Amino acid sequence: MSNSLAVVFDDKARRWLNEHPSQDALVIAYEDSRCCGGGHIRELWLRRRPLRDESSLVGIGDVTGRRILLDRRISHRMPQKIPVTVGGIGPLRGLHLDFSAEEWARLLYDNAAPSSRP
């Protein structure tokens, strides 16, 4: 799987990485929880270093000396190209996944297709 996914950092993201050197891994994290009415709340985000056991993560590459890890639970839905940019303001400014609205919908809510890769 790790050979079929490409994490692509735009110029802003590469500049941010150079301005914030670290050995912490970058983690594409996934969370699926239920709210009180039984509906799903699904989230996918990019963060530094894993919060839980790394056994649920798989390495998919590296950038500027940092490992890139992906939550196995979402790996089957990831598109072949994973775009990363910089977003947010002030202290919340950082790296963000940059999927189109259609890609976000497929990743988080498409139960019919086991994979969004062509």
C-alpha cells in the first residue's frame, strides 16, 4: 500500500516544514464516533506525532526527515494523491489536508465503495 500513495506537499507546506524543523512523525489521523442520535461523526486530519499506539498506523513515506503515518482504518479509502497545504491563522496555522469537496465526501461518507482509487 505505501508504494501506491503519494503525499504531495505544495510550496507553502514545504516552506512551513522548513520553518518548523522536527523529527516528529506526521500522522494522517482518522476518528469515527457516534453522537447521541446514533449518527456518525467522522474526522480526518493531519497532526504531529501519534497520540495513541502506533500499531494502528502504517508508514506511507517521509518528508524532511519526518515519517508520514496513516491510520489503517482509512487507508482503503485514500486517493492515490494526498495533497497537503498550509491553513489556519495565528497559533492554529499549520499543515492541512487539501482534498476537494468531492474527495472529502468520498473519504468520510461513501460506504458503497471500498476504495476511491482509480
